Amino acid sequence: MKLERGFSERRITADYVADALRDAIHRGELADGAELNQAALATHFGVSRVPVREAMRQLQAEGLIDTRAHRLAVVRALDLERVVELYDVRALLEGFAIERAVPRLSAADLRAAKVLDEQMLGDVDHARWLELNARFHRLLYAPSEAETTLELIDQLRARGERYVRLWSHGPGIHRPLEAGEEHTAIVALCEARDAAGARAAIERHIHHTRDRLMEHGSRAAAAAAAADGAA
């Protein structure tokens, strides 16, 4: 089967556009309900509308955007119940991954995890902290060699961290000290080769973030409802 050059180049461009938009959504740079106009995006990226349209199809299939009439799309919001479900599934998958990884973690892996833990306890901004946190978790799970599980974990983390980023300003959910204590305990359990204990600790760790999100989301919803009622 022969692939035409023009089609191949178009697909590559569409992938680049999709990657840029996906990253902006996951980083919270595009808020829930933000409008995505094909013509404006084509101008912004310096491409035709065709790869932009294909990129939007990708993002719609991934559940990140909803399309509307007149070539408009909006960033899809997850309601609080969906966010909670996402973290519950993460806890199951990450618990499985670390329990499988613990017997295979090397001394070098554990040293690297301790270094990341120390870096997160330092004076780092929230965006940097999230990057270090992702590296910390990937490092501990990688020896599981559960490739499908690890791929799903990365996808779910990206979707959940979108709300962590959006809601981490003011009285938000950034909790470096509490999370740092949990990370230190998780590394200690891994070092002791307590796979079951590490699994339970990871599940509690993720549930704590879930609970913070629930509290913040509920407060935000109550405030929005009160504002609507006062209008």
C-alpha cells in the first residue's frame, strides 16, 4: 500500500497541532469551555485548516473537546464525579504498578527516587513540582514493565493534573509538604521491599489528592451557584 507524500505531510502537521493543543489543555492553559476556532488556529500555527480539522478530530476522539456548529469547538469540562472516578482508577492502576515494581527496583532506582523527593521538598514552583512528581512516580513504576498500565497511568495523570494546575492558585490544592511526607514513606516501603505496603501507600497518596480536588471543586461549585443566585 503506497502512502501519498501530501497525505503523510498533512498527517504529521495534524499530529503536531494536536500535540500542541493537547498539551495546552492538560497544562490548564485552555480553560474548560474555551473556544477553539479552526480559522484562528490555522492562522496561529501557520497552516491550512485541513490539519487543524484533523487535529480537532483526534482531540474529540480523546474526549478533550466537543465540536459545535460553524467550525467551533470548545474544551470539554469534566464534572467533579468524572474527576473523582479518574483518580479512583489511577489509584488502582498505580497500586498495581508499584506492587509489581517493588521487587525489581534497583538500588540506583531508589537513590534517584530519594533525590527527586528531596528536590520536591525544596522551594520549587507548582509547575516544576508537578514535573518532578511525574518523574518520581514513573521512576518507581517503570520496573513493573506493565507497558499498557503505564500508558494508561500517563494519560490519566495528564487529564487529572489539568485540574490540579487550574485549581492550585490561592486556596488551591497544592500540598507539597503533605505529599512530600507521603513520598518519603513510599520510598521507605519500597526500600524495605514491602510491595503490599507500597501499594496501599500509593493508593492513599492518590486518594488524598482526589479528596482535595473534591473539596475545592465543591467550594467552587457552591460559590458559582451563589453568584448566579445573586445576579
